[in-house]
Amino acid sequence: MPDATQTLRPLAVCVASFLAMSLALGHPASSDAALDRDGQPKTTVFGCFPGADGILTGGPVPVATSAADDASFGNLPFTTLLSSGPSSNRIDLVFVGDGFQSAQLGSYATVVEQRWLTMKATEPYLSYLTYFNVHRVDVTSIDSGVDNDPTPGILKNTALDSGFWCQGIERLICANTAKAQNAASSAPDWDQILLAANSTKYGGAGYITEDVCTFSAFNTSSLQVALHELGHSFGNLADEYDYADGSSYSGPEVPEPNVSIQTQAAMESSGTKWAPWIGISLPVVGTHGAFQGARYYQFGIRRPTSNSLMRSLGLPFNGPCLEQMIVEIHKATKMLDAASSPLNSTVEQGTVITATTVEPVSHALTKEWSLNGVVIPGAIGISIDTAVLAFAGPSASLRLKLIDPTTQVRNEALRASWLTETYTWTIVPAACVADLNENGLVDSVDLGLLLGSWGTGLHDLNSDGTTNAADLSILLGAWGACP
Ligand SMILES: [Zn+2]
């Protein structure tokens, strides 16, 4: 159904107003809040579509905020496509559909599966699949199709009010984001919503504040729009295209990590922005430098590579953009799901502590255990047997440091801030666990009992499932009278 975001105007006026809008909005001042998540009277939707030369054009467009008053669907059916772990520590992507009648929900399910297969073969989702859950919510509409498809004036009664020609822009698919969020709430959790509009017409959009991307379900190129818009909405990335209009920016440094007023030499000197990437070459996007033309200005703002997903569809992210997407994944999650002993707890020596880590698909996390600040040689696994730790005094501090060593992040300050986590436990000597016959002494009788049960799991002092040298070590360490 049409709403405030889908007011129709005659085509000639639409084109004129879009051109006016490009001029008015296309060169936002650095104080422009286009990427600010904080409240604006209007929300911002990104519509970035290829021009004749394949380079994107468009940019941020202000649209009315969706009203939430009638946005209640109750519990809609949902299917989980990927379950990697608890939603509290995962990024939950939720597909919702609009313009699908109940008899069309099968084709909706099929096309969502196809789009997800494409998406998960794309970085950073490919390497960090284990950090995501994915769900599909089945939303039923009264009519088939969406508004203004293919031309203005064709109106459909759909659950999420999707439509082309939003703000007079043919390819811009707006929707009622409050309704989309309500529908997505039928899934166990949602962090980012992908709205599949029942159409073959090319289009899409990205709502920054609302974490909603729209795309045309049956147009194979439209998912590329969604992947680009996720760069805006999830990665807070700037567009790397310009309007080729001779415009020149002369304001202060711009905030987004993938655009800068600095030349390559200035950036190498300052060490800021994407300095660690300069000179690095990646497949498809090529060698990183500082290329003139970005963020809608032809001059005065630079981008990291000649071309990439924030400039053209169908390309990968360049290094700084992929780095920022990975940082955002880590900001939203922890590398540790759980530990066998509660974090920050006091643990009796002899306990085996095992960490349940969230391992990326492409590489392993680095684990480093240390005792009282000293790294324990060879302790690089998810488990540590505290029985073998030697320390003086009543207690010791055991620390696990997790680091994501990915080469897709080159900014070591970002790695230290967001790709490094530490967890600690306090280790205290066990009560006399080695006094097997409980006579107040750890002596040759206990030694005989332990050796007699070697390999069986009986007298397994450190509870690691077997009776072995680690248990013998505990016993010999406790030799004598029990405290
Ligand atoms: Zn864009």
C-alpha cells in the first residue's frame, strides 16, 4: 500500500526532483548525519545503483520514518537456515518476504535459499559464517507483487508496504521498516533484516538506522545491491563513487574508514586511515593507494582502490572495507561462547579448563594462556590442565588471551581493540585430593593406589578422564601431610 514514503509524482517531475535531490544531498557537508545512527526527523535510505558506465550513482535519500502503530503480525512461521550458536553471541540475519501470497511461499523459500547461497560465498560472510545465524520468516501478503512494479500507479496490498519508485527513484525499493522489524521478530533474534520483494525488476535499498536492506527477490543482480547496502548499514562504510561532475571537497577529514582527504603520501606519513593497506594488492580490486574521487565528490576525497564493492556492484570489498566489516562482526560478538569453569571464578588446582571458542571458517583463533602474567610455553589449545601449573603462594591468576590473526585485518590498533579478548580465572591449591585413602597423608600407599589404576580413570585427580602422568604429578606435588 502506498504510504508517505511512496508518494507518486509524474515521471518528468520525478526525474527533475531526483536530479535536484542529487545536487542538494549528493555532496553532504562533513557534519551531515547521513551515517549517524542517532535520531533524525527523517531516516536515511541508501539507494546506490549503476550508472551507464557501471559506476554506482545515487546515495543517501531522506524518507519519512515508518510508523509502527499497525505493525503487529504475532508469531509468523520461521525456518532457521543456519544455526551457528546462541543468538546472544551471533549476528542474526533474517530474511522477510513481501508481496508473496500463501501459495507463493514455496517459491519465496527457494529464492531466499538461492540468495543466501550466493551471499555466504562472499566475504566477509564466507570466512565468518560461524559468527552468523540465518533465519527466514514467512510473511503472507494479500496481493502478489509490490507497488509501482514496473511503473508508478500499480498498487498492491502487501504486508510490508514495499514499492519501487520510492521518492521518485525507479530502482529504490522502500518499505515499512517498522512492519519488517515486527515480522522479523518472529525469528529467535534479528540484527539485520533482508527484505525480499516479490519482483523481477532490478532494485533495492539500505536503511541505515533500521538495519533493513531491501532487494528484488527474483532479479539475480539485486542481491549485489543488498551486499553493497550492508556495507553502509553494517559496516558504516562510505560510498566510493563520485558524480563525475567536477565537484571538489574542501572541508575537514571525513569520518568513514574507507574515504579520506589525505593523499597517499600524507596517509603514509600520518599512519592514519588505511595506511597499513597502502601498497598491498588483493585479487580483483588491485593495489591499495589513495585514488581521487569518492563520497560523491570528484576531487578532494580519496578511496583505497581504483574499484570495489562500494563503487561498483559485483566486486569484492577492498581491504579497508573488509577490515571494517570484520571489526563490526567482532564488535557484535565475542570469540568465546563459554568456558567449563565460570569466567573470573576461583578454580581448584587440578581442574581442566576448556574454552568453547567461535572459530572462523578460514583460520583458527590464536590462544595464549598465561600464569601470573607469564606466558605458559606450549599452551596454545582451548584447554589447560591446571594440575601442571606451578606457582608459589596461596593463588595464581590464569589468563586466556584470544586473538583473531586474520590477514584481512592489517590495522594492528583495530586488532588490539576489537580482535583481542582476555579471560581470567584464579587458581588455588586443591584440598588434599591426592590423599586417596584419606589418612591425612599423601604417601606411598596413595602412590600405589594411583599406579594401580593407571589408565583407568579411577583416581583421576584432575578429572580429565584418565589416570596418567598429570595425576602422578599432582600426587608427588602434594607429598606429605595434608593441610
Ligand atoms: Zn552506497
